[in-house]
Amino acid sequence: SSSSSSSSSSSSSSSIRNCDAAFSTYSIGQNTPICNLETTLFVTLALSCDVWNGTTFTISGLTGSQTADTWINITAMTDYILPDYAKWTQATGTLEFSVLTQTVGDYPSGHWEANTPVVFYFNLVQSATDQLT
């Protein structure tokens, strides 16, 4: 049997200067759509304008997971824009994280630059039974 997230969406909820940020790139997928197993979810995001450190994002619609409320390790392929952990809330199927950039090479700290794709992944335990997708 397989189980997968019913839907996914993201939203920004903090100060964004002089811009109504929208995702110029957004995708989410998983590697193990099988009930009762841990799956890795892969997320790719890019924004239409710069956002500053402390800006909070929420990925919602990840319903049915057996993973209890916790701080989940997120592993970013671009490791200088996001923190190492995000807040998981089982009842609402949401993952919340904030921008936390560092200076690396030519990339300045303080904000996530527009159109800079960020790819990260995290693990959840699938539902015990099939979900309609």
C-alpha cells in the first residue's frame, strides 16, 4: 500500500521589504510512498524577491504522517540559507522554518536572495493506511 501527502503549499509570514514575495520555484516530492515507512521529502524553493533573516515559512498539507510533534532535522543542499532544524506539527501537517543565512564566498549574510534556489530534505513516517492523493 502507498501513502503520500495530500497536498503541499508554502507561505511567508514575516517582514519582506518592498516586495510581495511569491515562489518563483516550488516543488516537493518523496522517495518512499509506502505506509508505515519513513520517507524522505525533497523540497525546492526560490523566491521572487529578497527575504531577510528571521522570515518564517510554513509548508502545509503534509497530512497523515505518524511523526509526532518535534523539531525535525532539515538538510539543505544550499547550507548557508536555512537552519538545521524546523518545527514539525503532526495535527496540522505543517513544517515551519526561518531564513538564517550565513556569509559564504560571494553570498552575503542577512537575507535569502531572489531567485536563489534552495533544496532541502527531511524525513517523516508515512501514515498507517493509504491516503487519497
